Amino acid sequence: MSVSHSNSEVQEANESSIDVVYYSRMFQSVPHLAQVCQELPGTFVTSRSSTLKAAQRLYPAMPSIKTSKFFGDFNRGNRALKKADVIVTGSPYKNVLAPFSAKKCTVFHGTCMMLSREALLSYTHFDLLCVTGPRMQQMIARHADEIPVNTVQTGFLPFAEFPVKSLAFTQQALERLHLNPEYKTILYTPSRRGVGSWNYAAEQLILTLPKHFNLILRPHPSQAITPRKKDRVSFKKVIKMAEARGNTIVDLTLLPLSNLQCIADLMISDANSPAEESLFYDVPQLFIETIDLSRQYIAELAIKERMHKDDTEKLLTLYEIGESVYLKNTGYDFSDVVEKVLLNSESFSRKREDYFSWVFGVRDRLAGKRVADEIFNLTRKV
């Protein structure tokens, strides 16, 4: 674990005018980079107007500017990249970063369930890879002899924005969602369009879940933010069904996902990243498998991605930290299994904790500070 720099070291860094640039084309990395920027101030640079606008709106304290293809050194974004001492990104961007002499560091967005040899090769131009936890470190170590990279475990950056769990917070969030604070809350987070269980489970959850539960359905961003006609038709129908059931909401963007994970008494998912992230709060788990996404599908995908057999076997233990149901059609009754999972949740507590530790390492909100420490140290190396 890295040793945090002291206040005097931070002052020394500022006095030494270390120029830090946080770069990303995609918005997905912006929240992660913003967490580091709070600890080690710098300038966020992007080539996309949409990303710039979103960064300025959500993180107004972080200086944000845009590059230009046409104005060269007359453009502030271009100049910032050129004179930076270190550039921090959330994706490889090998061609973009190649012309610049700065040290290069990357953080990872998402929980990164799989990291193949081919994927790792796209990160070899970085001076430092800040990895989430033991799982990523283990996958990278498989290729250490062939693909030497400098890594450090820093934790999961989004945890910094996860709310503190409390009765008061839960009540306020449920009231904002117009749900009953006296009921336990079930949160359903399917995977992306094409493989997720939405078409199998969304309506059935509303129809069969006992009425003494709150139900939150949170579609995948690929459907919620950029819905196709089929998605819009489904959402319209499900929203109407939710209104008829009561204490049910289809929440596309009203609250951050972390807020929903914080107030959930049970997660229902397709064994995906939201399920892993919810373990920050030790939320009991119910996993849905279908012909489109199951243990078998993941095992076959891992072979295609040339994942190490041991890493795949460990990944599949995600299904062992809760109960699972396999849906062959759209007529499943969730009433009994939900009651069963909640009744037996304590029996899976140890497995949930072990899995969390393997994926994320420590359970805290200090990843941004650790990354900042490592960047600070990186600039001090000759």
C-alpha cells in the first residue's frame, strides 16, 4: 500500500508546478478522474463537446477545456497536453497520447470482470496502471513475463461518491422515489440490451413480487439513455404496470445507481458490475440466468477472450454468493425465491465478503487519494 504524502509534500508539489492533465473522450471516465482531481488538482481535457459540457455541469470545480484539430498551440487544450508533466486517463488512447512527453497513468472505469492478454497489450504505453484490486492484479500478473507493466492497487474510485448508509438517508431516498419507508426494497439491475434479462423478468417482478416490498427497476444505461423503439415500448408498458402495482418505480436517471444500491435490501441482477458494486453495502444477491447470459455463456466468453482457467473459475464464484434462478420463459413467479433469499441472506455473508475483497481489496472511499499519491510519486521518479 502506498504511503500518503503529507501536507508539506502537497505544498511542495504545488510549488514545483506539477502540471497534471486528466484526459478522456468518453464521459464514463470523468467521475473517476474527478475523484483524483479533488486530491491532486489539474485540468480536465477532452476532444468532445458533449463530454466537456457534462464535466462542467457535474464537476464545476474541475477546470475543463477542449482540444482542437485545427488551432494547434493556439488552443488551450492542445497546449495543456503538450506541457503536462503527467497525463491521467481512463482508457488506452495510445495514438492520442503518443506525441506527448508527459508521464502517462491510467485508472480503470467499471469493475473489469475480464482482462485478456490482448486487452492488456493496449496498456503497455503507460508508466503506471492504477488497478482496482486483487482480481485485476491477478489477471495482469498472468502475463508478467511477456507483458511487463507497472501496477499499483488503489481501490475502486466510484466508492468515493457512494453515500453513507443510514436510516435517515434510506427514508429520504425512498420518499423521493415515492416508495414506502416501512417496506424492504428490491432493486433490479439487468445487463445491457441483447444479453440482459429485462424482457424475461421486468414484467414478472411487478406481477409476482409480494406487495409488501418496494420494487425499483433500473434498466441498463444502453437502454435507459439511448433507448430504441422496442425499449421505449417496453418502458411505457412497464411504467404503467409499476403505477398500477404501487410502491414500484422504473428509475432511469432520477437517483445515482449508488444511492439505489445503498437503500436496497436485495439486489436482483444478471451477475454484473452493479451486483459487484453493491457488495460495498453487503447487499444480499439474487442472480438471473437466461439462455442469453448465464454461467455457461461467461465460461464460453472467457475461452474466446483467452482468459486463464483459474481466473474464470474464480469469476464464476460470483454466482455462489447468493441464490440463482434460470428463466427459460417469461412466466417466472418471483414471490417464493425473494422471500427465501432474504431469509437466508446471512448464510452467504462470508462468501459476499470474500468476493468483495478479491475484487476491490479494501472497503473505503480513499481510492482517489491513493491514485493521487501514486501520481505524485510517479512525477518524482527520474
